Amino acid sequence: VLESHLLHLPFKGFALVNAVGTRKLPAPKLPALEAEKELLKMDFIMDHLRELRRMNWRQMVAQGMQLGLIITSALMIWKSLMLVTGSESPVVVVLSGSMEPGFYRGDILFLNMGKKPIRTGEVVVFNLDGRDIPIVHRVIKVHERRNGTHIDILTKGDNNYGDDRALYNEGQEWLHQHHIMGRAVGFLPKVGMVTIIMNDYPALKFLLIGALGLLVLTTKDG
Amino acid sequence: MGRNKKPEPVKVPANAEPARDPIRLSNLYDAGSLKGTLDEFAREVILDQGHQEDTVINNVKIALGLAAIGCAVYSQYGPGKFPANWWTVFGCVISYIVLTFVMNVYSWKTEGDAFLVTKPFRGGKGLRLSSRMTRFSDEYTLVLTDRKNPKIEVMNTVRIPNFFHADGYLAESAWRAEVEKLWRAFEEKQGDKAKKRD
């Protein structure tokens, strides 16, 4: 395949002139092969589209419902994870390098809230008021009332120069219990890169979901 | 077929469906679509005999499924922020599990592995049409079972390559004849059982 690409380069004439002595046989009919591959892909898509047209509306609703059930079962698994860990988002992806060398961009973190009080040294994920992207940093200071009712928390990223007061909202100097989403209890290195890529190129997300949806709607049970 | 003879006009029955494209598969190695095509066509042949699909079953399944999906959507988009509405979310998850469980049990009990279940018709109590095809084999078994009395059952095993042309077209008339043959065998068996009971 590499050889035939060389033959298509703009300076094809130059290459042929120089390589007269070692010229290989012409590549096999490549354009025809490519056209056939395109036709096969079209056939595959047309088959599935034809299937959709042949169903009556009740069958279509039933198939759509099956697709919906698959999606909602994934959602339900996520919800039960939320219930078990007590955290709004039990699995998060690290987006920045502010916790290196502990956590790198693209790592997946497992969170658990738990009832134990928050202590220094723990890695927590918190949500600032009015912002929707949570931040994962380490707790460096804790002020607590003697009766344990109120808690002030200060955080800092391991790889940052200063503490997070620069990140907090205007006039805010401390975090409180309700800002904390959970504590990091485990991690998977680099697996979260897929999520980051799908976020940077949203078209990929829709393509994937569209293709999966079409397949599920038209594949017959074996 | 003399050269001077004009072909006779084809008599189309008054209420025939409009002619549609012949069924053609682009990939003859896909077992799932082979079985699916034979199933679809057999289903149409049986419906042509006058049977009607029992839509209650599908309707119930759709209703249960939509209720389950509704629970799921409510748990995601319902009012309240998460840790506060823990019990609501818990209720939604439990309802979802129960609804899908009931739906699957219902489907298993009334349909089994059939892909067509019909209403009672002409003295029979309705029938189930199901098919089997093992992996990597080229044999396909079509089974007609009576709904009330599972002992009234006829089946027919055929070799799949006999019903598909090399370029992917389904041999519709041959398959239709095969299904109608099985259908007549089923009617006979039903008739026999009725006579024995009387």
C-alpha cells in the first residue's frame, strides 16, 4: 500500500524518471478496489435502513424501547453507584496536571463520601458555587468547631505554587462540607483519556452513539 | 412457450399488497440476518393465512418498558440535588429493577422464544411461531406451536442455502411454499387433536 501511495505523489514523473532501473510492476487496480469497498459499506448501511423501513410502527416502538432500556440500564448502574458511595459523581476524570506526580491528566478517580470527618492530607473533589467543573486537590488546613458542627477547609494542588484561595469565589476563603463531593479512594491511570478526547471533539460522541443506535435498532436476535 | 403465443396476463388477487422490492441480503455470511430474513418472511406468510398478531403482549411490554424508562429519567432530571434526594433516587432505582423484571417474566411466560404470537382464530387458540438455528450450522428449524396445548407442535428443518440465491436474493416463492406446507401440517394436527378430544 505504501508503494502505491508513492506513485500518486505530485512529483510522480520525477520518481519514475529516476527509478527507471528499479521500477516495480504497476500497482494492482487500486481505484476499483476502493470503489468496491465503498459499495460494500453503502450496502451495509442500506441493509439496515431497509430493515427500519420494513417494520411496522409497533415493532419500531418496541425496538426503540429496547434501545431506551439499554441506555437506562447504564444510567441505573451509575445511579446505584451514586447511592452506594453517597457522592454526586462517583467516578471523575482528572483534567489538569495540578496534582502531579500523584495524578496525571486522563486518570480516572473513584470517589466515596463516607461519614468520617474530613482531615488534612486527604484528596478531595469539590464543587465551587456557580461552577460546574469540579476540582480535585488535597486538603491542607482544617478548622473545626469543638462540637463538630462546622468545618472550614483549605485545599491546594500538589503541583501548584500557592493554595486554592486564588481559585475560590470572590471573598471566599474557606470551603465547607457541602462543597465537598467526595474523597478519592482509588484510581485508574490514563483510562480517562477517552473521555477527554470525546469532550474535545464532540462530533465523535454523536458519531459513536448514532452508529451504536442504528446497529441495536436493526440487529435481529441470534 | 411458442414464439407467437402472447403471455397470459397474471391474475393478481383483488386485495393483494402492492408489489415490493424482492428481499436481498448483502452479506450472506451473517447468520443473524439470514435467520432474521427467514423469520420475517415466515411471519408474513402466517399472517397472510388470516391469523392476526396478538398485540396485547407487545402493548403490555411497551407500557412496562416506558414506565421503567420514565423512572430512570425522573431519577436523573427530577427535582432536588443529589445527596438530599437520596431516597427518591433509591425509589427510582428499585422501581426500575422491579418493572424490568416483571416485563422480562411476562415476555418469557407469554412469548417464550417465539417471534410471532397470534390471537385465537378458526377454532384454534392462537399459535406461536418460533425458529431455531444453531451457530455455524446451515440448518434452520421453523416451529409452530399451539398456544394452549404445547403438545400440538410441528417443526420443519431446512437447509438455508436452498432458499437463497448466490447473489443474495431470497427465494421467496420456495420459502413461502415451505411455510405453507408446515402450516397445513399444523392445521391437520390441530384437527386430529380436536377429533380425539370429541
